[in-house]
Amino acid sequence: MLRPLLALLLVHFFCPAVKAAEPVTIGQLYQVHSAVLGEDRGYRVYLPASYRWASNRRYPVMFLLDGEERFGHTATAVDLLASVGDIPEMIVIGIDSTQRTRDFTPTQWEAISGGGGADRFKQFLKTELMPAVDKDYRSSGYRILSGHSLGALFTLYCLSAEPALFQAYIALAPTVDWDRNLVQRLLQKRLETDRTLKAFAYLAHADDSGAALADFEAVANTLKSKAPPGLRWQSAAFADETHVSVPLLAEVDALCRLYLGYRFHPDNYAKGLAFAEEHFARVSRLVGAPLPITEDALSGVADELLRTEPREALKLFQRNLDANPSSADAHLGMASALARNGNWQDAAREADRAVALSAKYQLPLWAQAYYQKRAAKLKEGPPAKAPK
């Protein structure tokens, strides 16, 4: 009778306890009452990785239509692209839909009932949701509108009706046949009469053929023949994707096209600060919004300089720290620079600060362990000189 009891005790003491399941979530869900629409509207918010600690940073905002379906993959794509330096970090606002046909179509059309509410929905964005986002979050004022299908129709309608409302328009598989291709005609009129228009527009289609493809190409041809100099645009085809699947790939392509050339490759670190600053100034001119040199780029240039000119490198690390005072990476970089310049006591202090910040802002455990290891190494002081 003792063997089963002994086995039970061994299982209890030597098998790891299984924790209760915890939900994995992306972003937060909020609700706002719209007086314009006369209803409550849900919206989802994704904040970039640095938002918790970079309190002096402001971010572009993507307003994503059909948030209940598209928020997860879009927020994840934005997070990944920003983490590898292909685009700047941004806030994503996913707006849940209630009556898509009503909200996304500019006119009533006898072929499909329930349309014609696009102007009211645009007013909701302009006077209620966008001001609320600007009030609650550190937005930079640069706004991107992204829609799919009927949402893409609405995106193109906004470009034609009030182009200054957003600085970038992403229309994925737009339903442009609404009301006998009304949006194409409106867009043509806008482009013919407003030669000062400045924006970025991206259109994508999937495996369309026949009339659907011809309708899409009519919009693309309108842009090709009528776009003013300030309208940068791109048309893309994803022939292996369906109408439903195309946003997964096209959203990534659209963001990379919007911020074309943004990534600063590590091979360029040795070219120095002036080269890095001109790189981001060039992309800023392309995008039409200021894009300062990134923390990673500045740190990389400083690291490269540290090998040959440690005193000059120290100035760059200090600049990086001044711009990012709550960054664990910036403090660790400063620690390395101080150690290279022989100031081991201050180096240890900066390394300890990096460890504390990594814990305070709950960075991944592997990252916290890395800062701890580097801090311990710096506290050992300069390496012992080899005996003669």
C-alpha cells in the first residue's frame, strides 16, 4: 500500500506545477459614444514597444477599418516591421465595424440597399475619434488610413473628398464598382482640380479578372495620368491571393512602400553621423514628415566610432542618452563608452541603471539577463594586464 502513496508524493514534488492558462492579448479594446453616428463604437489600440518608456516620443497613427478582423495581423506586422527597422514605430487604432455598407459607401445605390453614410462616418473620424486619439496618446499628427474591400472604397473616397484628413491612404482590394465606379470619377475630378494635393496612396488587388480587374485598373490609370507631383502612389498585384487573404501580404508591402528606404543597414554605421542624418532626412522628405535618426542607428554609429575615437564616440552616446533617457540600451551603450574611456566607476553606474530600467519596464527576461551579465562584467573593472 505504500508504493502508490510514494509514487504520488514523488509526482507532487518533482513534476513542475502547471500554471493556470493566461490569455494572450494584442492591444486593448475601448468604446466611444458617437453623437455623429448615434451609437457606441468599439476600437482597438496597439501601442509600440517603446511607448511605455519613451515618454518624449510621438508616433504616427494608423487608423484601420474593420478592426475586429484586421487588427491582430496588422498590429503584429507593424510590430515586426518596426522591430527590424523597416518602418518607424506607430500606434494602430482598429475601428470595429457595425454597418459596413452604410459607413463605407458614399451614395445610396439601387443595386445594394443601405448605403450612403460615408460622409457621416468620415465626420465621426474627423471630429470624434481622431481628436480623442490625439488627446489620449502621443500621436505625431501623421495619419494613415487603411481599408479593405468596402473599407478600401471608403479609403479612396476620403482621398477624393478630403485628402488632407490623412497623409497616407492604403486601399486593399477596393470595391470600386460601387454606384457605377463613382469613386474613380470623384478621384479623377479631385486630381484634375487640386494640383497641390500631397499624400501617399497604395492600391492592391488579388486574383481579380474581367470587370473587377478592369475597374481596378481604371483607378490605377487615373492615378497614373492625373496624379499631381505631391501624390506619391503605388499599385500592386497579388495574383496568388484571394479577395479575403490579400490584406495579410499587401498591408506589409504598403507600409514598406510608404517608408521606402527607411532601414539604416548596419553596414552603413562606419559611414558616420552625417551620413546617417542625411539618410533619415532623405526619407523624411519622401514621406513628408520628420523622421529623426533612430536610437538603433545612432547607437550603431557611436559603437563603430568607439573603436577608433572613443572620446568623440562618448559624445554620440551622450546624445543618444539625452534623446532616450529611459532606454536601457542607451544607458548600456553609455556604460560601454565610459569604460572604453577608462571611467569604470561611472560605467558600472550606467550599467546598473540599464538593469533597473529593464526590470522597471518589464523587458523580456532574456533581455534583462543580458543587461545583468553586462553590468556584472563592467563591475569587474579593467582587465588585468598581462605580465611582462
